[in-house]
Amino acid sequence: MNKAEQRQIAYVARHAQADKDAISTDICRRVVEQAWYQAAKTVMWYLHCRSEVQTLPSVAAELNAGKRIVVPYCTVDTAGHKQLGLWQLESLDELQAGMWNILEPPRARWLEPAKQVAADELDVVIVPGVAFDKQGGRLGNGAGYYDRLLQKVRPDAVLAAICYEAQLLPQVAMDAHDVFMDYVLTEHAIYSGNRHAQR
């Protein structure tokens, strides 16, 4: 199957997932319990939209847990290429609905120096996606935002994908520039990915 076909299968499965709130809570709790998460100082969480694993309650809780919490927003670089900006979040009140109705910081504040975070400052990145496999393969929405970010993080930063078990495929179609995850966490298991090895 090509990427488009795999995306369609996974979108349907993700949308059909029952008990999203309860299962999302379980998945996010599993993330927070991991030793690599506990050791991290700066953690990037995505802010969910549509049928993704619901992260907002966990982000709200983690704001009071002593870590530096970072959230992404969709922007462009100086050459006009799509990229994720990284924002140090201190309160959910800072956020408003932006592109694709995803919560993000207000556009007028994007360039505030005190709020900017560089990719190499991230210790853990919680990564969304449409489909994954147990080897850490990831299939995104196709816009390339996360692909560009993940190529900039430190080699020792932990890339942790979260998804419903229903989003797992036997093998996700990967291109040469695609980045494998260190871990894929679902409601059923934690799968160790091939980020630092060749498939």
C-alpha cells in the first residue's frame, strides 16, 4: 500500500475509536510514568485536534509538574517553508484556535523572545501521527511539519509517538527523509522503535 492508502485506513480506524477520552488518559499517563519522561526538563506536547489521542487534559496537568512544557504551532521559516514554531507554555489561557482549529499561541506573540524554544532544547517530543508501526515507523498528515522538526532535535532527545492501537499497521511506508520514533505508546503496549538503527 502507498501512503495515501495507509492514511485512509488509519484515519477511519482513528475516527472509529471508542472511548477516546478514557483511552487517551491512559496513554498519556503511560507516557508520564516513563523514566525518560521523568528525567526530562523540557518536553514538547502536541495539542490534539479531531480524532487524535486527546492530550489537552494531560498538558494542563503537566503545566504544574515542574517541567518546561512546549507546544508547537504551524508557521513558515524565512524562506517560506512550512515549519513548527515552538512555544513555552505557561497557561492554557495563552492559546486560541488557529490553523485547522488547533490551539496555538496568538500570532501577534509568536516572536516574543521569552517564549521561543529551539528544537535542540527539547528532551522529549510527544509526536502525533495518522499511522504507526511497532518498529517506530510514522505516517503523518503529509504536510511535513513534524518531519522538519524531528530532523533538528538532538540525537539523545526521546521521540515518543502516541496513538490508539487501532492506528498501528504492519509496516508504515517510509521515505528516506522520514524519522523513526524511539517509542510508540498505545493503550495496550509500549513499542521500541528503530530510530537509531536501520530497518
